Amino acid sequence: MSDFDDLYRDVILDHAKRPRNRGRPPTANRAATGDNPTCGDNCTVHLRLGDDGRVAAIGFEGSGCAISQASASIMTTQAKGKSPAELEAAFGHLKDILASGKTPADFDELSAFAGVHAFPARVKCATLPWHTALEALKQPDQPAQMVEGQKS
Amino acid sequence: MSADFSAARADFPALHQTVHRKPLIYLDNAATTHKPRVVIDALTRFYERDNSNVHRGLHALSMRATDSYEAARARAAAFLNAADPAEIIFTRGTTESVNLVAQSWCAQNLRPGDVVLATEMEHHSNLVPWQVAARRAGARLRFVPIAGDDAEHGLDLDALDRLLTPQVKLFAFTHISNTLGTINPAAELCARARKVGALTVVDAAQSAGHEPLDVRAMGCDFLAFSGHKMAGPTGIGVLYGRRALLDALDPWQTGGGIVANVTYEGATWKPSPERHEAGTPNIADAVALHAAMDYLDALGRPALAAHDHALAAQATAALADIPGLRIIGPRPGSPRAGLVSFALTDAHAHDVVTFADQDGIALRGGHHCNQPLMRKLGLPSTVRASFYLYNTEADITALATSLRRIQKFFGG
């Protein structure tokens, strides 16, 4: 497998072309926006933190490359039902994969990002949605504000 | 007719390599061009033989270094058809040249209520310095709009007439847009500005290595360019300014080399160009830039321009056929500098650049230091292919083939 095919694995292409959880869930009560100024990627994550302290609903908006869009989509599928600590742990798992380029034994969709390791300039594309989601979790509980100038 | 520069490819060592086991096709020339052997040799020769400081030493090497440095200045004056070598200030590049005017001229001359006029297609380097200078002076910054949904009509010249009021003290504009490929009518813009008494600053970063330049025919007051975008080294550039303006400007950086007489209490300045080049200048790169200007003029700048325009026309024609590809800037058949920016419906610019790189093709993807323009066009980013004398029609065919495969790969 070439580096290129390894970067754009089927899982990543599938999520990039058919992103899950796109848009703002109507019940969302917090949001954050992140961007990569050098490449113009931007990502807004809307979520609802339930009374049990777990992510009850989550969605994302924004634009970016296939890696960032797939990462946002996969992040949202992983985040549902997780506590902030569990989401942070999952992000740690992704960062290990990006840093090592190794596919862990306990296969899940995050392993698809192992190929990004060979493209250091793209690592921040994969991490942007996760940083943004963790930032959203830190926001106070309130109706999410629509972010000006944001286009989906 | 396009001149054939295929023999000149042999002059550029870096072109002859493989990338991902494919022959390199370098289409990122608007970012920086490659350097011919003569330029690399001039740089090495200076350090191996003439290396010394300028303007102060009385020994043989210092005199050789001074002669070489001043010869480079005279060459730059001739390259621009400037009246006097003293009108050439060596800087780090276009950005520093613009900053010199923005900080020095604006600090001395810009007053509250004055207007600095720029255009909507400026590179950040010809935009942010004016924002800062205008804010400091309490002046306003206004913009000549671009016309057309894809900026295909260039600057709105009707709007320019309305915007050029007597309050406009300075009009800064790019000669060639690094994102759109638009060639602005520089002489006409300077003439219109002069009618209201506004000075003009021309960003020639994208034109200096590509088009013949004549500052007197253009009628500009200041003009800036970088060596590395015209076959020269990084770290060296030029600010041209009319002699009377430069001699009336206070230095923007002070120290050694610029002073006539110094006491513990104060100092007086040498005339231009020394007063604007504090400290030891970038001697070696100025000498190598001299070699680059000689190289370009030996090939002939009118022929280089024709070659660029022909490649741009071939590229717009080849890319216009690709489904889902939107070309930004001048329509096919309109004048266009040697670059094409575009967006694909199914692939983000960064995915395109990564994919093309696998085919050995070097492109640029992003906002090209043009964020406000991108926002206006409703695009997060574009892909840019930019050409130079060593590019060929075969490079464009390879680009089009790669782009079709990219659309297919990311499509559906």
C-alpha cells in the first residue's frame, strides 16, 4: 500500500464523502469553533451534555479537507454517550496513532488515521475536530450561539 | 507565439529530481521559483572569493565586495529603467519593501482623515502594513472592489474614479494578483492616482520576474519586488522609490551605515540609498540577484511574458473541460499572468495538493495569503498552479490528467 492509499483509507473516504452528524442538533447547549489559519480549515462542534454528564447529542459544521471532515465525522460517532474524560482518553488514543503511525490491536475507526503519520502537515487536520469538541465541553451550559460567518 | 525555453530547463539543477518516484513537475512558482546554476554559482563565488563587508573597508576584498554590491544596485536600476541607482533600496523582499514605505512614509505624511487606498485583491503583505499604518495615523483604508462572481473582470475601474478623492494620499496595488492571475493596468492606475495627488506603491512580486518593467513608463512612485520569485535567492528584494521621495524620508531602521555625522546627542542621515539600509546589508544575495537579472534579460523578458501567457491560456483551456472545476480570475481569452487558481467540487484544495504530489506535481493549496479575497469569493481555499520559463505544455497535460483522477477519486 502506498503512503497515499494509506492516508485515504476507505473508512476516511467514506466519512469524508458521507459525513455523519453534520449540522447543529436542536438540543445542543454548548458549542465551540476552531480553525487552522494556515490552511483555512474550520470546524464548529455543537453538543448537548446530558444530566448524566455524558454527550447526549453532537454535530459539526465547517469546511476542510477529507482528513478533517472524516475526523470530525468519526469523532462525533465516538463521542455519543461518552463523558468528557472518556472523550479526552479517546483523543489521546488518536494522538498515539498519529504519533506512531501504528495500527493498534483493538481496531476501531480511529486506526484509519495511522496513515496520516506519514504526512506531518496533515496531523493538525485530524486533530482539529477533537480539540474543538473538548473546547465545547468546557463551555458553560447555555443555548449554543450561532457562529457568525460560519458556512456548512 | 510562445518562445521555447526547454533548453533552459538544463540550467536549473533542482528541476532534475524525482518526487515519489515520479519526475518533478514544479508548478508552485508564484510561491518561489527555482534558481539557475549561474545564480547559485554567483552566491558561492562571492563567499569563496570576495566575502567582506561593504562601504567601510579600504582593503582589496572590501573594495571588491562594495563594487559587486553597488553593481547589483545599478543592475536593479537598469532592470526597472529607474533614473538613478540611488532609487534602489535593497530589502529582504517585497514584504519588507512595503513595510518600509508603510512605516516611514506614512509616519511622516499620513494625517487623521487621510485615506490609503488598496484593492480587494491584495496579498496580505500589501494589506496588513497599510492597516497598521492607517490605524496609527487615524487615517482610513479603502478598497477598490473586484468585479465578477469569480473576479473575472479584474478591478472595478468605475469604482476607482469614485474612490480616488483628494483625501487619498497613497494608492497601493498589486501589478499581478498572486491568486487570480489578473494583470492590472499599472500605468493607468498610476496616472489616475496622480491626478488627485496620491502617491502609488506597486507590488511587483508576481511581475518582476515575468513581465518587462519600466518604472518611468509606469509612472509609479514606489515599487517592490522579491528576488526569490524571479530566479534569484531568498532574503533579498528591492524597493524602488523616486529619488526625491527617498531623500525626504527618515530612515525606518537606524544604526550604522546610514549616518553622516553622529554625536552622543544625535545623528544626521546620509542620502538615499544608504540611509535606508541600516546595518550590514545582504551583500551576497544582492550579488546573486544581479546574476538572476542578467539571466532573465539574456532570455528576454518580453519572450518570458509571452511564454507565461501562452501556458496560462493552455492551462485554462485544459482545465475548463474538467467537470466540477471552477476557475477563478480572468476568463479564457482574457489576459492572464502565468498562474491559474481553481476549486474542485468534490475535493478540498489540500487533498488535491497531496494527491498531485504523489504524481510528482508541486501545487499550492490554501488561501494564498489572501483571506479577505477568498471570503469574498465564497471559497475556503483554492488550488493554484503557477508557471515559469521552464514549464511546458506537457506539464499542463500531466496536471489535467492528475486532476481528472482526483475528481474521480474523491467524487461520488
